Amino acid sequence: MSTAVQSSSRKSWRLATGFAFVALGCAILLGGVSAWLLGSVAIAGLSAAAFTFNFHIPAALIRLFAVGRTAARYGERLAGHKAALADQVARRAELFAAMAAAPAVRQAGWQLGDDSRLADYLDDVEDLDYARLRAGLPALTLGCGLAVLIAGSAVLAPLSLLPITLLLLAILFAGNRVAEAGAMAWGETRSLRRGGASRLGAAMASAVPLKAEGAWNRECAEALAALSRADGAQLALRRLQAMPDMIGAAFGPIAGVSVTAAAWHAGRQGTELLAPMLLAFSWLALGEAMNGASRMLVAVLRRNAARTEIGQWTRVAVAADRREPAPDDIAPGLLRHGALQRRAPDGRAIGTPTALLLAKGHPTVLVGASGLGKTSLLKQIAGWIGDDAFAAGGRILSVGERRALASLVLHDAVILEDTVRANLFAGDAPDAALWRALEAVEMGGRIREAGGLDAWIRQDRFSLGEVQRINLARAWLSSLPLVLLDEPTEHLDEEQGQRILERLMAHLGDRIVVISTHRASSLRGARTIELQP
């Protein structure tokens, strides 16, 4: 987060905190002054003082505190949401960057293709974003209000502290039960919802074969049963909240009655009761804030669960898996590994170890059937799978250094809903260079028809072959010394694919190029490696 954004966020949080204290103070004073006025009017009505009693000032104060409470609450929400949103921008950028670098994402195809997992992640980030607003700020103001009123009770009605203390202990006990059982209930809810939603989604995607096999009803019933159990766990958490909510609802009235009774027991009568009555109604006003104690606690539970879940993505990524900058002195002309054990994204070994000698100017072609791990091997070379070290001249390249040196162009290309220029991933490359790349992959005419480099495009406007050619244009525009092409001619007819590939190899003649394919290539100077199961 930039210094300016941090400063703005801190100012907004300070402003929100100030509004929160003003709102709580106005609420307490509103109740207290109202009680004082009612008591004063009642006492004055029994004597000649009623003719001289000035009720305009306390009435004006009551209106002032009522307006102040409403205005402060709106101010707290506006300032608090502004601060939370400012934090959210920086936090989400950091979390998504760490998540993109985390091994679990790369092992899943290094993109979030699981909609339910992505939805859970977004919910977790939201729980982190607003925990301070939903729990931290209310708890701070409530704690300060309790401290002030306890001090006032100790001075005006010491005996009232006994029932007030017992009530606070009861709330703490009930809250502790919610904290202990609630964490388990929330974790169970998350797990059951994720499992049920995943199973139901898989069943919906395979409806026809499941019905043909007579397994449709069973799969749907089990998926819905998991979702039902998740709702049951959520209901159990709500029932746990009922006890602190019940005590919290009774806290204000009981504390107010206790203060009044203690003052009466101490022998205070008439005007001497006005101050204790003000304090008693202040407790009543604070009791409204106590009603939200269980919701604050659940917000903390959700925040803790979110931190744990997100930590699984970010913990390792931040320490060791972030993309390392490429050293300026590395421009390898040769990469070698004597016996690289091919691995699947989940770490499972594939086939026998393979000797690799990757040289600049001599493309290496990996040939093999589907399922032999060609794409995974490209990811290993690029440093996205495993922790293998490759020799480059007189030094060893770590996975982080190889990630910084490699351009990995996968066959399952994606067109972003953005301009053509943005989809070429070429940064500040001049227009002439972009057009040369598009002409080289035979997409120049199609892009001109679409409206040029600044035309807005999306995936469904192009055929699979056109998407693949845009993907190859990205490889053409790459300036990195290691270019890895996964099935570069897929979805292209044989002649067109051969033409484009020969142009690309000529353009990348000063780089190390590795290509995966199902069939042997006739590229000049290429070295072919047949992958075996």
C-alpha cells in the first residue's frame, strides 16, 4: 500500500473511531438526560418549584443528543466503510498476488478454475476486510463505555456493581462457549458447503451419464444432504449465540434497576436520586450496544477462519515461491539437467527420468501421447512445478530464477475481455511491433476487421484456431531468453501450423525454445525427445 493510501486509511479510521465514540456518548447522554428530566419534572410537580422549573434547556439537550447520535452513526458508517474499502484495495492486491504465486494454484493449473474455491476465497477476503468494522470498532467503543459507567456506578451506587459484575461474567462465560464451539461449527459449515457444492456441481455437469447409470438420484441426494448438514451446523451456531444475546438484552435493564435500587438502599431520595437515575438510564442505553456482542464474536470467528484459509495460499508463497527478479548477467545459451524426474502437478512421478540439453538456436521438441506429462515437463523447466535446479554455463539456476527468465505459452489460451493490445501482453511495445507479430501468425487481417489494436474483444468472438494464433503472437513478442510452447499448432491445419511455426522459430533463433507436441516435427535444427510412459 502506498504511503498516501496508508495515510488516508489511517485518517478515515481515526475519524470513524471518533464518530463511534460520539454516537455512543450521545446515546448514553440521551437516555440519562431523558431520565433526569422526567425525574426532575416529577419532583418539581409536587412543589411550588414547578412554576419556575426551566425544562427548555434539558429538552434542547435531548434533541441535540438525538440528532448527534443519528449524525454520528451515519458519519461512523461513511468513514468506516471508506477506511475498510481503502484497506481492501491494497489487501486484495497483495493476497491475490501471493495466491497466484502459491504452489497449490500452480498445481491446479496455475489459475483459479474452481468457481466454488474462488467464491470461498472472495468470502474470506471480505471477512478479513470488514472484521475491523464489524467487530474491532464496536468492541472498542463498548469497552470504553463499560469502563466509564462502571466507574460512575462505583461512585454513585457501589452495591450495583455486584449484579453488574455477575452479568458481565455470565456474558463472558456464554461468549467463551460460542468461541470454542463456534470455531468448530463454522469450520464444519465451510467444509460441508464446499463438499456439497462441489459434488452437486459435478452431478449437474454429468447429468446424462449419471441418469443412464441410475446414479443420478443418489449423487444429488448425497450432495444436498451435505448442504443440509452445513445448514444444521450453522443453526447450531445461531443457537449458541442465543444465550449471550439473551443476557445482553437483559443487561441494560438489570444494570439500570440495580443502580436505582442501590441508590435507594443507600438512603437517597428526591433530588438525590436524579444523578443515579441518569446513570441508570445510561446503562439502559449501553445495553443496546451489548445486544450486538454475539455478532461481534462471530465476526471474529469468521476472520480467524479466513486468516487460516488464506494462510494456506500465502504462507509458503511469501517466503519462498514468489517470482524472483532475473539477474542482469543471466542470458543462458544452454540449460541442462542430467536426469530430470518428470512430475505431475500433484507431485506424482511420471515415467523415467529424462536427460535434457536445451540449446539456443536449436529448438527442443518433446513428443508423446496425451497423459505423458508434456505440459507438466514444460512447467518444470519453467520453474512452476517442483524444485529442480538446472545448470546454465558455470552456475545453477533456481526455480525462481527460471520463472523470471521463462515465457510459458500454454495451449489452453485465454482471451481477456479487453483490447487486442492488452491481450498481446507486450507492455509498451510499439504498434509496428504488435502488427508484425500479428502478421507473422496470420491474424493481421482478422484484427483489422475487429477494429484494430484498440478494439475490445472477448473469447467467444474468435475460433479456437484464432485464439491459438493470438497466443503465438504473445510468444513472438516475448523478450525472455527461454520460450516454452505447449502444443503451438493445436487447432491449426497442418500447413498453416507449419508456416507459422517456422516463422516463429526464425524469429526466436537467439533464444532457447522448447516445444511440446503429439507428432514429430520437421523443424530445421530441432532436437526431438520421445517421452516414454
